[in-house]
Amino acid sequence: MSSKKICVLMGGTSNERDVSLVSGKNVVDALVSLNKYEVIPVVLDRDSVEDVPDCDVCFLALHGGWGESGGVQAALDKRKIPYTGPGAKASQIAMDKVKTKMVLEMKGVPTAKWTLASPGTEASPLPLPVVVKPPCDGSSVGISKVQAADEWKPALDAALAAQGGKGEVMVEAFIEGREMTVAVIDGAPLPVIEICAKGGWYGYDEKYNSDETRYPFPDDPFLPLVQQIAVDAYRACGCRGVTRVDFRIDAKNRPFVLELNTLPGMTGHSLVPKAAQQAGLSFPELCDRMIAAAKCDG
Ligand SMILES: Nc1ncnc2c1ncn2[C@@H]1O[C@H](COP(=O)(O)OP(=O)(O)O)[C@@H](O)[C@H]1O
Ligand SMILES: [Mg+2]
């Protein structure tokens, strides 16, 4: 029997291209080490899968943009090539924080109070402190916290600038407390990781440049509830395969879902591989499970 042919898609046109190239290389090395697949690295330089050869499964090591928002998923559905991670519809929901909020609220999954603000809005529509964010970006780009009234305009402008100055931005109640993230794999939660960032804010620098951000495995009696809510959020959005759910936990230990990441990082520093490791699943085993769950729609 010939071995399965796996194309590992990486790169892409989003502002997360560089991280994706690292994820992709890591995945290629892991799959080669399993010694059971024919592994083909494919670096995408445009929003198209035309250059992807016919294969048994596409492993999506893309992050952000067309790769994470349902574009590549719909294109692979058309070609009937199974791929790792959620389908086109779930990807579209998760990539848009407004759509995510609507789905979560409809299904009763706890999430922070929110509203939208348009250019020219003079003051925060919600009581301070709030967080202002572009609905369709990632990596904390364009996100700021507003504590005092005079911080409103710069925060609104920064979020608008991140989306080309157009459209509406999301305003969300600031959840004072701890930050945690839960990876869900095939509908089951992995151990909860706490994110301890300097100043309690996990911005771009704290994500990618700081040595001071710590990622311990916490030990609190309410963690099973956080895991259950992560699974509820995953199901509400119609995810499959692996998705990482980000949380803030308030002073009363109440969890609030911030957002879902349908193509989370797969680098050596990434959180999903770390959580898998804690559950006894090595990185190559994790990649193998993701391939086993690969599907396409239509
Ligand atoms: N409502 C909020 N309350 C407290 N902190 C928040 C809130 N929203 C975002 N943050 C902070 O900003 C970071 C990035 O926000 P998030 O919604 O996860 O967007 P991204 O897609 O950029 O990761 C979070 O990890 C958290 O540290
Ligand atoms: Mg996040």
C-alpha cells in the first residue's frame, strides 16, 4: 500500500505569514518523523489553492487572513480534498468576532458585554474600562484598553486604522482578572493553560517578543467549568479538529470567552502543542490526530 500524500500548507498573504512558515516547518518535520506519510511542503504566496497538488489531506499550517477565515477551506471543499481543522462556515464565524459573539450569545455561552462603534463616535458606548478591537484581526493588532475618557479617541482610531479606516469596531467590557486558553481536540478539552502577561495584558509584544510572559498549568477547582465552556463554544461555532478558545476569568472566577482560534500556532512556543504535551500527546502524535480528523464539506 502506498503511503498517504499530505500537503502542508503554510505562508499565505496575511500579516501572520512568518509565524505560519515556522508552524509549517515544525509540522513537516513532525510528519516526516512519523515515517508513514509522503509529506509535501507547499508555501502559498497568493489566495489560491491552484498550485496545491492533488493529495489525500491538506494540513493547514496557515494563520489569519484567507487561510483562517474560510477561504482556503471553501476552495479545498470544491476540490474535495480533506483538510485539518474546522470547515469554511465555522472558520468564517470564528474569524469575525462580531459573528462569534452573536453565535455564543444565542447558545448561552458566557462572553463579555459588547457593542459596535463607528468612526466619529465621541465617547465609549459602554461604561469604562472597555477594550476596543477590530472585529476581524488577530495577534492583538489594533486592540487597546480604555480606562479614562481621553483614551477613547486614540483607541477608536487605532482599531479603525487596523481595518483600513472603514467599518465598525467592537467595544467590549474589560474583564479584570486572569487570562486562560483551552485547546479543544475532536470535541474534548486539553489541559487549561494560564497566560500570565506583564501588566495583565496579552498584547502583540507580550505574545511574540516578551520573555516575561509565563504559561503555567493552573490548579483551580473551577477549571473543569472553563473546559466545559470551551467545548460549548467549539460546538456552538460548529468547529471540528483542533480549535483554541481564549478566556478572561473575572475576580469571582467567572469565565468569559473572548474568541476562538481555528488555526492556532503550531510552533515550538505555541500553546496547543504545549497543552497536548501536558495531556501525554507528543507533537507528532498531535499532528497525526489532526490528519485522522481531516474532512471536507460538500
Ligand atoms: N474584554 C477583555 N477584557 C480583558 N482583556 C481583553 C479583553 N479583550 C481582549 N483582551 C486582551 O487582549 C488580548 C487580545 O484579544 P483577543 O480578543 O483575544 O484578540 P486576538 O484575536 O488579537 O487574540 C487578549 O488576549 C487579552 O489580553
Ligand atoms: Mg486571542
